[in-house]
Amino acid sequence: MTRHCSIILCAAVAALVALGLIMLTSTGAWVRGFGPYHFLQRQSIMVGVGLVAAIFAARFPLEWFRKFSPWMLGGACILLVCCFVPGIADPQLGSNRWIKVPLIGQFQPSEAAKIVIVIALAAWFARWQTEVNTLWRGFIVPGIIAGIPIILIAGETDVGTALSLCAAVGAMMFCVGTRLLYAVPTALVGISGAVYYVMNDVVRRARIDAWLDLENPVHQLDKGMQQWRALLALGNGGPWGVGLGNGVEKFGTLTFAHIDFIFPVVGEELGLPFTLAVVLCYVMIAIGGCGIALQANNVFNRCVALGLTCVIVVPAMQNIAVTTAMLPNDGLPLPFVSYGG
């Protein structure tokens, strides 16, 4: 069973990575200020690095991840704090999501923090698995472990990543047996706080207003432009697409077509079969990941499998919902397909 789930998981990831490289060939050539194959070359290098890292991680004893999880969590938090340190931070577009790293260049600590949060929570629940239904060790301490890095990520104005991590953490806590008496009221308070923050933040409130009225020409030229052009791209592609490389929205009207809004370009150029195939791949990742979690022989392995599955699938759901105008714009990339490594 685990072997079959692993094959499904690896096949889905490989298909998404391959599609991502193909679409970067199509979209990256039209990004101003860069060579036609700049993004393809960098993404190809990162695919190679990721493959080596995956092989290493597969052979690395899981017990070591569990043993060093507190140090990993501390390191992730330090990197997140560096996003606010002048000279190290690399703020762009009004966000403090990136830092400058020698040799690597631009790096987004929240991407590493996603994995570390999952491992740290899994290690905690594995240690105190007999007390997961208590208030202190089953809810408050795990909440602190995940809450500190999530708050730092939200402080970078990366609210979309913070919300997706909250969903992953909530799924892990629910599955290990955290009492709903503690989790549900806290979730309601958190949702209320998030709504209050978003509605009182000028930029995010403008995005919601634009999303609610995309047919307004004022919004089409401002905060709602990306989503409006994405819908036009999907409509222009129709059922079968206009052909690879023949899309028109990537020429500048659909900004960040190689990152956040690569899904509409898939629809415009390759049509409905490929957009449905992308969705199917994420469904396969969810099935494969949950299948591995169900077959795990201990709590740590089960939590890691479930948490990492959510870390991939939840942002994918958000990205597809945003690019099809089902949710307001939140700036999340499409895992394994968008440029960024």
C-alpha cells in the first residue's frame, strides 16, 4: 500500500515539475529585464538540487529529524526574523518575505519554515502522544510551536502562506486527537482576527473590493487586473487552448504569469485537459500523502506525512481558486509549477 502511494505521489510531482518547466519556457521569455531562458535555467538547476535533496532526505534517518527538530525550529525563526533586518532583508513590492544569502541569492525563509513547523509539531505529538487531549501539552504548547513562526510569516505581509499553514496545523492537531473544545473556539477567534485585519488593511481591502466587482473597469486597471486578465486568458483558451506558446495575456497584461498566475496560461495555451490534469495531480498528491500517513507505523511519521501533504495541497487549492477568481488575490505560487524552486 505504501509503495503504491509513493508511486502515485512521485508520478504526480514529476508531472507537475515537467509541466512547470514547459510553461516557464513559454512565459519566462516575455518577462522584461531578463533573458528568454533565464527562469527556465534557474528552475532547472533548482529541480536538480531538489532531486538530490529528495534522495538525501529519503535515506536520512527520520529519527534524526525528530531529534534535531527544536534546533531546526529555532533556526527557521531566526531566518524569519532576518526578513526584518536591514542589510540582510530584501524587501520587494511592499513585503518583507526575502533575505539575501551568499551564493544562493534571494531566499524566502517561509518556504523552509513550512517544513520545519510540520516536523517540530510531529516531534512534539510523538513525544506526548498520550497527552494530546490535554489543554497544555495537547493544545497550548503545540499552538506556541506553530504560532511563533506563523506570526512572523504574517508579519512579513505574507498572509496567504500564514493562512495555509494554519490549515495544515489544524489538520494535524485534529488528526492526532486535540480536543475540539479547545480548537474550535480558538479557530473562530483566529478567523475573526484575520477578518478584522484584512478589512482594516487598505491594500487587502482593496483586493477584496476588486474581487467582488471584477467587471468594473476601474478595478480591471488596478487591483483586479491580474484576476480579470486571468479570466480572459482562460476564456481565450477555450476547451482545447490556442497552442503552446501562442497565448497573448503573458505579453504583459497578465503580470507574474510565470509565478502566481501560471495556471491561467496553462488554460489559455493547453486548454481544459491540462488544467484538469493539474488539478488531478494535486488530488493524487493528497491521496498518496494521506495513504502514506495511514500506513505509517508511528505518530511522528504519520504527522509528517499528513502535514507535508497539507503544505503542498492547501496552497495549490488557494492558487487555483485565486486565478479562477473564486478567492481574492493573495499572491501564492502554484507548488511545483510556478517559478521559484
